[in-house]
Amino acid sequence: MDGYEQLLELWWVVPAALALLGYVLSLTGLTRAQRAVWVKARIVAVEAPAHGASKSPGIPVTITFQDPSTERQFTLPNAGRHGYSVEEAWVGRELQVRYPRGQPHRFRVTLDTPQDRNGRVGPDCAVILLLIGLVIHATVVWGYQYSLLGFGALLTVFAAASPDIRTARTRDDLLSSAVAVPARVVAVTKDVYTDGEGDEIVNHAPVVTFTTQDGTHVTVLSRDGIPDPSRSLHRELTLHYAPSDPAVYTPDLKADHRANERAIGWIIILLITGVTAVATGAALL
């Protein structure tokens, strides 16, 4: 049993090794993302998802991009099988894609964040798992005071580093000059899930089209904000979009603003909770 317990004491080796390996590969430029070709693609065709289909593939689009090494132009379809699914689409919209060198048909749509480009998503996740594990380990070995210190510190760092406040404020700023246009639900996606008790949960997401003031036809997959989505097919409604970015839209400006306030409020609550837990743990040592 002693040998087994000693082996359990070394649980941290695996996540630490994975994180170290990931950072070494990133620093030497050997991650898959760093070795890939990154190019701008443009949507040249948009289709509406079939009524009753799953929302997971997003909006079927055809994109075009040029391989910089051969200068050959590629026009390829994407329906959620190549990286992130597209949920706001219009002809002319630019997307970032990457693919293995010499294999443009294996392209992936990306969010183009620094973590995506430097290949540090994996090692960052390994570090998070390592820190959570260390807090749990400290709690078991040294007591609940260290649990308060550890989890409080993690909550504080998470809240301080979270982009949610910046995202919510940016969205509010963009929608402050929103333009109201008529829109129409052209399809409703349907997904069926099973909960832990075996009951079915049905989720519907309307597919909405609208035209901007400059004549751009936009198709979006609206996950929330439309009442009674399962019965919304062919419904006419008013949509508000940001003139500088039609991907930022809402059927209800007031509800969207309240949602942004809630997002900011949750981060503030996490920050206060984290600081309080650290202070309490330190006081109990």
C-alpha cells in the first residue's frame, strides 16, 4: 500500500510533463499551429441549414483562399467539419483559416487568437489542470485552510484574466449605434440531448436572414433571444445589428444589455469570492 500511495503522490508528473513539452514545442516553433499555413479566406456562397437539421455544423458556406506557396486559388465548402462552425455568414466576410503545409484541403476555420497561433492552448489547459490538482492535493494533505487559499487564488486569477468584462463592454459599445432592420426566420435547427436521468432535452435554434443598410444579405444562427424558437419558422421580426460588424446582432437590445450586465456581475462576484477566500484561508493558518 505504501508503494501505491507513493505512486499517487506523483500524479502531478503527467500534467507537468505535458505542459513543459507543449511550451518547449511552442518556444521552438514546432507546434502544429506554428508549422501550419495561415491565410485569410473569404466567403463566396452561403446556404441556410436545412429545417430540422442539427445546429452543430453551423451555416454551410463556401470559402475561397490562395495558397501563398503556389499562388493557387482554392474554393472549398465548409459545413462545420473544418474547425469552428460559422454562425454568422455573408458573402464577402473574411475568415482566418490554417492548414498543414501543402494540404489546403485540410483547412480549419480558426478564431485567430494568440493561443491559436502559438500552439499554447494545450499546455495552458495542462497548467490549469495541474493547479487545480495541486489545490486538491494541498487540501487533503494540509487541511481546508489551504483549500481556501488555493481555490481563492485560482478564482481571483481566473476573474482577473477573464475577457468577459471587456467582451461585454465592447458588445455594448458596438450595439449603442445599432441599426434596426426587418428579419425572417428561414429554418429552425433541432438537437436532441439526453440528461443524466435518461430524459430527452430538445434544443431549437432559429436561422435568421436580414439585409443590412448597404445591401449585404446576412444569415445567422440565433441561439437565444427569439421567443418560442420551436414555432418560429417563417416568423417576421426586427433585428438590431452593429453597422461596423453584422456578426454582432440581437433581437432585443434591452435583453442583450441585461445579459452583458449579468456577465460582468458574475466576474465581479467571482473576484470578490476569490479575494475573500484567500483572506479567510490566510487568517486561519
